[in-house]
Amino acid sequence: MGSSFKWIQTVVLASILMACAQSPTANNVPCTPSWFAAVNDRLAVSDEHGHGPDHGSAEWRSAVEFKLAVRGQENRPKLLSDKWCNYIETVLNKG
């Protein structure tokens, strides 16, 4: 009885930890204002006063690429495309 209870505790704890480790962008659809805000918060593209490029702009997307060290990689989609947002979401979920 004791070992099965410990097993259940382990499974519950692992589930909680996995949920906490989920990307902050996971609940947002890529290329939406809420997604841009979540990415911005995670990568600190803008400072705490909101100074920085407009979320979703080419300048902001370039800064995101810089922060993720993917700028200039051949396999990345065009900067101002929806595919770019999906690519960034994939990179964020890997790290």
C-alpha cells in the first residue's frame, strides 16, 4: 500500500512540474497580440517601462531572433510571416 501511494505522489508531482515548465506562450495563438506580449515578457525585448520596439514589428522580431540566437539561420521563415511566429514558438518550446 505504501509504495503505490508514493508512486501516485510521484506521478502527481511530475505532472505539476511539467505544467509549470510549460512555455508562457503555450496558451496564446502565435502572431496575436497576447502571444507577442508573452514572448516579450519571456525574452525581455522591451524594458520594464515598455521602451523598445512595437510588439510584432520587424524591429521587434529582429530583436527576438537576436535574443534566441537564431538571427541569420537559413531555415527560419520570413520575418513578417505567420510561419515566423510558429518557428519562434518552436524555438521557445525547445529551450
